[in-house]
Amino acid sequence: MVTSIEDEAFDDCSNLKDVWTYTLVPQSIGQKTFNTYTTATLHIQKTSHDPYYWDTQWSQFSLLTEFEGTYSQWLINNQTDYVIDDHTGVIDTEEGATGEIMSGSGLISENENDDQQMDEIIIDDNGSEAGSVIGNGHLWCNWLQFLIDVVQSKWHFFSFPYRVKLSDITCEGSWLFRYYDGAARAENGGGGWKNLPAGTEYLEPGVGYIFQSNKGGKLKIRVSKDNLDMNPADQHNAMTAHSAENAQDASWNFMGNPFTSYFDIDHTGYEAPITIWNGSSYEAVRPGDDNYHLRPFQAFFVQKPEGCDDIVFPKDSRETYNQSQKSAQDKARRKARRGVDAERLIVNLTLSDGTTTDKTRVVFNDKKQNAYELDCDASKFMTSGVAQLYTMDARRVQYAINERPNGDVPVGYVAPTAGTYTIEAVRMDKPMLLKDLELGITFDLANGAYEFESAAGTFASRFMLVANDTATGIADIRTKTGVSIMPTAGGLCVDGLGGSAMSIYSLDGKLVGEPTSDGIVSLQRGTYVVSVGSTTAKVMVK
């Protein structure tokens, strides 16, 4: 269960001839942890040869030999994935062996020939990253335990892939779970949180719950083999319709990731927005528009669009944290190369008080209505005590995601305290202006963040988002020249340049780049003027 060995831990141990390691994956060591790398032999469990052979530090040993052995305990950490496959065989364990998968690490079972039986597997979740188990029909354990970091007196959103007995849950302090009643929201136009009914014995799989304890620490949840399925089929999360007077209150369902793994929301086939809790406030994301992976045990809100009865989670799309990070990077590059969709122009706005930041989105799409639609819009879920930003329609419905035809868009905000705030466009597929109706100021969002003073309170009539029809945007460049320009992390992604001439200038007129081929142009954060032929537009790099 050693997790790290520091540099020079075995300094001056010149007689050290043999080192045996029983850890499943290479634990962290330094370049100078041993001073006998060239003279000593490293003895490795047969099933762990490859991870050590390819590790930068452990591979310094001039001789690596395999030995047969068993584990009474094993650990996977350092955000590493360990794969049990037909090459490595199984993890040789003693009877009653326990294994722990640390936050961000993963165990993947791909062995199709031998059963892997363990007494207990522990999955850690530090609140930012979670461990993952991706099993098949050959991975078994008597107990699966979740160790989840929770913060004192803060709500946490959970959903578990298995039936959990409440008596198998422990946590420091006084704690409780609540569930969400979408029918109550539909009937009353708000609310919906309810305590578990008296006598509740189990938390049910796939159902969303919120949890809070008056003490921070570890939430410990054990699931017995009677309720475990380590080889799940494709999961179908059913949605229930709840009719309501207003569309923004109808058919809300609170459910969760059905796997002990990460899951890309794009793989569900569900296209409407998903509302998640980001730790401090609600945030709406949408498949196709947002590069978002659900974490293990993560709950979320959805509205049931007409004609859609469930959300499907294919088991073959399960990922560990490492796999989700890589696939997110790959997808971001593909999206950047595709550029903007001229029929769906996205504008992402943020409101910040210097400590917290909230988001809202407008999608200009002339095929959509200027009214709430369950298949594309997301109602704004308000959070007290933090800055909040939203847009509105003619009925003053508050949106987190507002897909609508072109036109002016009212912008509202909540300031929890009096002070200085900024509104910024972190993505702007078309040039936009922000009108401060209180001060009579029109601000070009291409120039950065708009800073203003505000009293505490809710303000629904101060700001208006207006198209800047006198400026050219990145969508116009693509339409006119065929060249796609998409801001990405640390620069611009250019695609379709061909033989076109491109020049990039800072706002003070300094030439900072003249790319001649497709790819990433590295740029610092800021606003730039990009010219392709005779077409010029301002582009923001975040």
C-alpha cells in the first residue's frame, strides 16, 4: 500500500542488489530514489511487468525479472489505469484480498478466460476525480465500497449504480439524503426537494439524491454482492412526464450516471440539455455543444422532451478518468477543426464577482422559437449566495441555455452583495454588443470584459445583448472564405486555409502571426484581428 518513495530514499545503499515490488502499478519514485539502478535487479509480479517496464523511473533498473506471488492488498493510484486482459491474466490474490482504486485511477477488466474474484474493492472519490471500475463477466467481489470526500454543511449530488442499503452507509456527524419530486415542481412551479419517506431501507439505482452532513470527511458506502452487477448491460434511464402550466416547469427528472466509471454525455444519444451541480451552483450543458463527462456517482437533472422516453448509456462507452481526459482532448481538437455551425451560433456569457463565476448561453437558431422548448432550452436553476446570470424571453422566463431566433436578448443577473462585477463573452460565434440600459453604455464584447458596479439584489432590466451588425465574425469568415477559425486553449485552430493568405494582429496593430497551413496558432489570452484575404474579424482567445 506504499504510495510514494522520495528521491535519495536509498542513497548510499550501494550493496542493495535486489528490489521486490508487490504494488500492482508503479508507485511514484524519483530519478535518484535508488543509486543502484545499473547494478540491482528489480523483481516484479508477473502480472505487472509491462507497467514497470514502460515507467520512466522504474525502467532505470538494468534487469527486470518476473516472479509469481499473491496479493493480500493491492492499490492503484497516481491516476493510473490497470488493465486485466488475456496478456496479464488476473491479479493473483489471497483469500479475503482487498484492493483500492484511488481517485482518478482505474481498474479495467478485459480478460475473457479467467474469473477474477476478490473480497472487497474500494473506490475513492476526492471530490474532483473518482476511481473507476470497468468490469465484464469475469470480475467479481463480495463487497464494493465507495469512499467519497464530502464538505461540511454543503450539498452533494449523488446517484449510485447499485441498490444501496442505508444501514451500510456511514459518515461523520449528522447526515441526510433527499430526493427530487418532479411532479411537485410541475404542479407548484418550483420546489420539489423532499426527505426520504420514513422507513426507507434502500437508495435505489439510477435515482438522484442530494446529501449533506454537518461534518466533513469520508462518506463510506458498502454494497454487497447481492446487489452488485460487475458486468452491466446497456443502461436505460427512464424519464417521466409531468405536465405543467409552464414548459420550464414540466417533466423534470433527477437521475444519475449508472456506471462506476466516467461517461461522455455525447454517447447517450440524448440531445436536450442536462443540468448538473458544479460544487457551488447549477450549470447547464448540452450534448454536442459541451465537452462534458459525467463522473461516477454523479446525479443530474433532465427534462423529458416529447417522444423521448429514456436516456441510453451503452456499456461499451464506459471510461476511466484518464480515458475521459484523452477523449475530451481529442474531441476538442475535432470540434475546433470543424469550426462554427452557421445555423447555430453560440454565445457563452459569464458573470464574475472576482471569486465566483456563473454562466449562461444563447444559441441563435432561426429554426427555433422565442419561447421555451424542452428539446433545446434549459431553465435557470438559481443558487443563493453566489452571482447568477441568465437570459430571458418576452415572458421573462429565466434561461441557462436559450436557443432562439436572432434578435435582442434581455440579460438578467443576481448580485449577492454590492460591489464590482464583470460580464464577459467567453465564446462568441457572432459579434455581440452589451447594452447597459442604466448607464446608457454600449460595450463591444469583442474587446473583453465589461466591468460595472452593482448594488445587491436581482436585476432583470439593466442589460440587453444585441448583435453587432457592423462587424464580421468567425462564422462570416467561414461563409465568405471557406476558412474555419476557432478559438481553443492557448490559441486559434485554423482549418481549410489552403492557399489563402491569413494575418493575425494584436489590437494595437502589431503583426503576431501569418500561418500558411492548417493547425494550431499559439497565442496569449486576448483579442486579435484576423484577416483572411479581404475579410477581417475580431477573435478572442481565452
